[in-house]
Amino acid sequence: MASDLAIGAAIAQSTPPGTTVPRHVAVVMDGNGRWAKRRYMPRYFGHKHGVDTLVRAIDLFADRGVEYLTVFAFSSENWKRPSDEVSGLMGLVLVAVSKYLDKLHRDGVRVRIVGDRSSVSEKLLQAWDRAEKLTEGNRRITLAVAFNYGGRWDVLQACRQALAEGLKPEDLDEGELTRRMALGFAPDPDLFIRTGGEMRISNFLLWQAAYSELFFTDCLWPDFGAAEIDAALRAYALRDRRFGGVDADSPAAQRA
Ligand code: FPP
């Protein structure tokens, strides 16, 4: 059983209630395919524009004070897509690294890749390694790219690590697990955004998003610009974050 202390420590990793700019924003970048289809173009065209949108979004979020941005680039389930789309997405990552890595580095972005690396090509692993090494000293914003990532995989791999390290069942608590999760270096996401009109979590950050504020928008990812970012941040600033407790001063508590 996790102690109150361990639960408190896990919650304390998130932004304290009352802080209006989220420290950590997580995004499901959905809608690239539909965006391309509306233009009578192949899905790859949408993903390519999605990368450009992401690069602009990193800068916009950083300018607004967000410290961590985690994006869902390829899920454990995306292997089920047609093989040309899967290989297109893999190739796009390589193109994106060679096109944008220097810019991200100049802009003070620290890049981290999170996900299951076991079924990813050597070429991709090398590109990620280069991106992570080059940018590891940057602190303006941390971009975590979730690739071949699934929330259930993440919980499982953290448990496996703990077992392999010989942790006793009575010593396993929320803090021990959190440290072994793929985003163990970051606070929990404060704001979870999904573009593209669907209202699902889709196996993204299941553990870490326990107390995230959710924001869903119909905007398709390639169209997600400054106005949409500001709308999401404004909505977040109006939320009452209570982490399962009651804040006597909160508008919600006063209405009750
Ligand atoms: C969902 O749109 C989007 C994806 C599965 C991929 C998102 C990836 C990128 C934006 C590229 C990221 C690349 C790097 C280098 C970080 P969808 O295809 O499901 O769109 P749809 O719902 O309209 O079909």
C-alpha cells in the first residue's frame, strides 16, 4: 500500500494549485490525416505539416512559460496503420531531425524521446541519440517526443524495472513507480490537450495524467497555432485544481 507521504510526493511533482501557467503540457496531435484529405492530399502531407506546426508550437509554449511539452508522435498502436504510412512517419522523423534539430538547439529546447525503443530502427535510434546529446544542456523548454509509446506499456515497463531491481512489494509505492516511468524526469502534465475533435486519452500518459486538466478542441493539428494555444491556456487558468481534495477558497467549494 502506498503511504500518504508517497502519494503526497507524487502530487507535489505537479504545479501547485493556483499557478495559472501549466508547467507541463501534453498534446495528442490528432487530425493530420483529415487536414490532408480536405486538401485532396495524401496523409503524409498532413503529417509533414504537423511537424512544422509542432516546431512553431514549441516556441509559442516556451514563450508563455511552459517548461515541458510532451507530444504523442507515434503510439504503440500506430503500427496497425498501412505500411506506407508507418514508413512515412518513420522517415519524417529523420527528415525532421535533420531539418529542425539545429534550430531547436539554438532556441534552447532540450529534446527527449520517450517510448519503447526495442522495435525502432538503428537509424532512428542514432538520430534520437544525436538530438538528445546535442540538446541535453538546454533549459528553455523540454520537448518530450513520445514515440512507440503507450500508457499501459509505460506502467508495465516501470513495474518490470522495479522487479528486476529486486524491489520488495512493500517498498513499491507511487514515488518508486513514478521515478521509473518514461517521464520520470518531468513533473506530471498539468494540461492535456487533444486536437482533432475526438475526446479520448488513447493510451497516452495513463499514469501521469491522473490529475491533468483536459482540453479538447475540434481544431486539426496542422492548424493549431497561437490563437488555439492561448485558448487552451486561458481555459486552464480558469480551472480549479484540487487533486482530489477540497480548496475552501475555490469558487467551486463556495458554490457548494
Ligand atoms: C494523428 O493524426 C497524428 C499522428 C498519428 C502522428 C502525429 C505525428 C506528427 C505530427 C509528426 C511528429 C513527428 C516528429 C518528428 C515529432 P491522424 O493521422 O490520426 O489524423 P486523422 O485523425 O485526421 O486521421
